[in-house]
Amino acid sequence: MRLQVERNGTIDLLKVKYAHKLVFRGSNEEVGEVLQINPDRSSVQKGETLADTIRTVGCYADAIVLRHPAVGSVQNAAKYSPVPVINAGDGIGEHPTQALLDVYTIRSELGTVNGKTITLLGDLKNGRTVHSLVVLLSFHSVRLNFVAPQSLKMPESVVHAAKHAGIPVHQCESLDEVLGETDVLYVTRVQQERFENKQEWEAVKDAYVVNHAVMARAKEDMIVMHPLPRVNEIDPEVDFDSRRAVYFRQMRYGLFARIKKIMQKDDEVGKVAQATPVLISKSLELFMATLVEEMSKVTVERGCKRVEVWHLKAAIERTEMLDFLKEIVDPIQDPYPNGADEGAAGVGPDGKKKRGPRKKKEPVE
């Protein structure tokens, strides 16, 4: 998916699909052909319910992307929608597509999610991105640190879910307490709009600032992530640490992750955008053609006439479009990782057996 988008700029699989985007709060996320509806200039202002809005919009779209200030609004909308619904954020509740791109970012930058120590920093109480991220990380073998002021600590329901999944969780208020062991530092904004008065916000808005001094005490290969927008929690000087400051690359990864989201089902939301049978067929055709082509190349390069399972592993490891399969094939042992397979001697690059020099016939006496 990523390879196709980077090569062509667009991907034709979604060319005739339309998504209605309902935004009841600010957003800068768009994927695909979008027909945007602003509730400030719609029947919502006349008292129309969310259920009726969803039913109406569903008559004109292949999918609905909904952002709403009320927790649980997307699950409620899915009950009434005639088309799939994607959760683009429901108040301080969840943000599933952000979690997908966050995990994709970690894998792309560090090679794997498993075995990493991930520190979530800032407003963990109101940050919907970290709520969804913890849910998704609970399916991996990770360690989680939650660093926040007492008034903004991670909700107990999220902490309990992680611990119930067997994930080691540590909570504290000091970043220095966990910085040295951190592989991923996920920074969040202290959101002024979530506070009832400005004084409460001002008391905690500068609780954490990631700058050069912080980066100097961190691991050399630690990455810094942020769902954006930022205010002052990451000093702009950190932007020039291009190896570790990945938050703008993280935005780019979101393009690939959200396209993939449109083409699959998400059980958290209920009904979400999924491809038509023709779309699925084209996707599988592209995927299988790439897989077979790359695997065949490995087989020929190794001088073999028969495809072996370790040829599949080698093909996946070197092909960016197939990198999401790496963890699946990782247990496969390649007995010949450094060159041609044993027994392939005498086999040419085209897979055909080479003939030796013709033996000179002895004269018959």
C-alpha cells in the first residue's frame, strides 16, 4: 500500500468511492474522495438528531468518517448507519485510526513493536489517542510507562485493560524516572479546550517539555512521537534530530494506515468502511502478484528449480510492500541465508540445470 501511494501519489482502488466526513470538532485528516459536511451549516442547527443525520448522509456515501465531541457517539451512529462508519475521534474517548498509524510508525522506525518500552507523556486523561494506542499495544509484548501530572493521569479503565492483558505498567509523574529505559517517547499536548477554566490549564501546561537536554539523557535510538498538533511540549530544536524526531514522518505514515483502514473491518466501531467485492478482488490480485513475483526472484537468484518456504521469508524481508508479514514469517529458519541453496550447484540463473563439458568418445578398436 505504502509503495503504491509513494510511486503514484494516489491509489485507484478507492477512485470511485466517496466518504462523507462529519466533523463536529476540528480536524485535519482526509483520505480519499471526501464530501465534507459542516454541522454548523446543516440540519443539525435545526435540531436534527445524530441518528437522523447519519441515516441521511448514508444515502449519498460509501462510508462516513465521524468526529464528534461526545464519547460513544461513533458506536451510536453505527447502529443507524446504512453504510460503514469510521471513528475519527469521539471526544476524550477513542481514536482508533491514530492508534493504527502509531503502531505502524513504531514498526517502520524500529523494525518491531515487541520488546519495546513505550512511555506515554502528558495529558493522558483527556488524550483519546493514547487511550486507543494502549488498547492496540496490549496485543504486543511491550512495557508501558504512563507519565502525567496527578490531575491528568491515565484513566483507571485504560490501566486496568493493559494490566488485564498482561502488560507491565508503571505510572509516575517524573519523566527522568523512566527516560533512560524508553524506546518510544509518545508526547501529547495538554489540551486547553478540555479544561473548565484557564487557571487549571496554566497550572499544568508546562509540566513537560522535550528539548535537547531531555534528548541528551535518552537512548541514542529512542524515537519521539506526537499525534500533533503540538504547542510547546516539544521544543522546535528537537525537529532537527531527524533520526529520532519522527512525528512528521508519523503524519505521513497516517496516509497509508488510514487508506488500509478504509479497506477493512474494525470490530471496535461496529460497522466501518470496507471494500466492495470488486475492490477486495483487485487488492488480493495485486498482493498475490507481488508476493509470487518477489518469491520467484529469490528462487532464481538462489539457483533453485523449486520454491522453498525460506524463499518466501527472504522475499518478504526485502520487499517494503510486504513488510506487514515480517512477524508472521519470522519463525521460519533460512538454512542458507548467505547465498545459493545447497544442492543448487550446477543450476543456472534461469533455474535450468547446466550441462558439463561433453565427454570425448574413445575410439573403438
